[in-house]
Amino acid sequence: MGIVNGFSAEVERQAASAVDRFADARIDRTDLELVTIDPPGSKDLDQAVRVVRHDGSDDAGFLVHYAIADVAALVEPGSALDLESRRRGQTIYFPDGSVPLHPRALSEGVGSLLPEQPRPAVLWTVDVAADGECRSVEVQRATVTSRARLDYAGVMADLDAGRLHPAVAALPDFGRTRLAWSLRRGSVQLDLPDQEIVPHEPGRAWTLRLAPRTPADQWNAQVSLLIGMCAGRIQQQAGVGLLRTLPPASDDAVADLRRAAQHLQIPWTDGFSPGEFLATLQPDAPTTLALMSVGARLMRGAGYLALDAESTRLPVERLEHAGVGGLYAHVTAPLRRLGDRFATEACLAVTAGDAVPDWALTALPALPKTMSGSDSVAATAERKSVDLTESVVLSDQVGQRFDAVVMRGRDGKRAPEIFIESPAIVARCENAPDAGTRCVVEVTAADPSVPEVSFRAV
């Protein structure tokens, strides 16, 4: 895959000695009550958030502050550090660690929004109406300080105990409001099993489980999506930047989902978009897993588009991201994703009425290819890691039987596929019954040298 783990001594030196290039132009917003929300153990903390209600009123809307690590302030354009990050594209994750976009001295140190540490950030301030509509947005360089480092399970526990941190007291209502808003605009929220490789008990190095998901994950994601949509709109109106795009779902993909719903006898309310239909499904029903699998076909064709005089004139459906229901840009994870640094710089310049700096402007045309390539590497690394772990976990269990749900039945195009909850396995299955059916399956092959696993329904 061409992944290089280490950095040169010069790149490491530049990361360790990085200083804020925009210190003199930065406002002090260390007064803001911000917190980070990330999975436990995360060290590359890109974002800190504050969501409150206007005047404490339920119908006055929300004020959102989102501070994002200002990586452009710490990376000198044209430096060895800059060039190496452009070669990598993004952080690549493996079960036992990661190959970072930047040296850890930057991504987990001076650039990370660690608690009680003043940090250079790009601060987004967004006024959101009670119906979820964005009313205004400001973007500026600021110094911020995160007050606390939270995780998703902790946020849910605090919510249940009635002690949510003041910075996120309105996050649940905001998240639900923005989700409803986005579904009305045709967004699609898929909830497929996310396999997570974790250390096992003694005797096995690793196993697979379902990645923990909480409503707090979704609420926090809605903040990131809000900022990404604001960034997309700012860039499209100025005709400069880097958009994340997804074409509208094909008629065939929507028809496939409707046929699957009809086959599984799941009602589709008249007038509902595919996203609204999927949002009505019962989370724990086996038919939901099958329908979400079919729904994944709605999300094909994602890409990146560098905006210029020519591309800005494309039809709006070529500019938008159909999955989020509008214009969209990646700007919220610059410690882990290269394109965010340049899209953010475009937003800062446009909102200030300035020209986009040459170092960012000249990089934009090459970024779609760089980001698409690194996306492919990241996806391959994840898939190969999961395939190997599945085959190792099941290598001594050929003939063993498991309860499963059919995610994809026989359709004449692809092999049937089943899902086992524990250990969390997604695999091909001979003789599987219809999608959405519970069944018992038997391991027929588990070969770590390939690596590959397969089952047959019994």
C-alpha cells in the first residue's frame, strides 16, 4: 500500500519546534467554555465544542462555537513538514496504532486541543434557528482553551445523571434538531455495523466487536456536519476551495431500496425520501440491517472537487453532497486529514474579504487526487486488518455454528452476506436465506494466509 511509518529527522524537528505563524493576528477567546468529545484514548484532538441555547429559551435557537486545530499556523508552506503531509494525505489507522499525517509532536502535542492548554484554533461561530436553519456564520483565528476532555459514553452518563457539562448542555436538543433538518433536505443516515478490532483475553491477541455507538456520537457529528456545510457554502459562493461531493442516488439504487422494503413488508410512508424512510426503521430489527445494507448503494460516487471559475459553473447536483443534503466541505479534522487545512484557509480568507494565500490556492487543484488516493489506502488498510482478524479469530473454529442475520441475500450480482454479532463478523455465506432473515451459519473456511473466512447456512 506504500505506507511509510516514520518521519525524517528534519520533519520531526520541524514538528517539534512548530510555532504559531499567526500569533499576532489571533483574538483571545480563552474565555469560551469549550470541551472536546472523542473516543477514549484519542490524543489528536481536532475539535472543541460549545452549544448553548440563545437566552436560555427553547424557541430562540442555538449558538454554536466550534474551535478547530489551526494546523496551517504550525506548518510552514513549502517546508519538509508540509511536503511530507501532502504526500501522506491522511492518518491511516491500524488495530495497534496509526501512521499519522503529522509527527505526533504536532498532532498529539502542540496542535492538539488538549484540556487546560491554550491552543491556536480556527473558531467557527454559528447562529442556528430553532428549526435547524443556519442564520449566520463567522470564522476567525483565535486562541482557545478546552476545559475538559469528554468521551461519548461519559456524555451519555452525565445526561442520564442530569449533570451535562455547561458547554454541551444544549447538544442533545441541537443534535436532534439538526438531524431532523437534514432529513427534510434529503440527507441519508446509514447505521451499518462498524467492526472494531480490540485486544482479547489471554490466549487470543485480538477479537472483533461492534464499535460502541451512542446518541452523543450522532449529536456531535451534527456539529461537524453543520460546520462542513457552512464551509461548503462559503467556498461555493466565492468560487474557490475544496468540496466533498456525492452525486444524487441513482434511480436504480432507490428502486432497489423500495423493492427490498416491499419484500420485507416494511411500510414506506408516501412522500418520504430514502433518508427519511431509513430513519423510521427500528434499530434492533434484523430487517433494518438488511435495508441499511441495500441503502449503502445510495452513497456511491463520493469524491472531491477543487473549485475554480470552470467547476463553479457545474450544475448544483455536481457540487453538492447528496448524503448530507447540500454543499459540504471537510474542515473539521486538519490534524488527521490534509484537505481540511486548505479548505479552512479558503474560508478564512473569503469571510475576511482577503485573497486566498498563494500557498493554499496553488495546492487546491492537486488535492482531489491526493485525498481520493489516501482514502483508498485508508479503506484498504481497514479492510485488510478486519479480514485478517476475522480469519485469525475463527481459524480454530471451522465447523462451529453461530446465530446470524442475513445482510444481503441472493440477488444474482454478489454473494450473500451475513452478520454475526459476537465476535462481530461480516462475511460471505453459502446458501443464505433472504435478506433480513435470522439464521444459523457454520464456519466453512478461516485461513489467515489469504486472509479469508466463509460460512454456509444450516
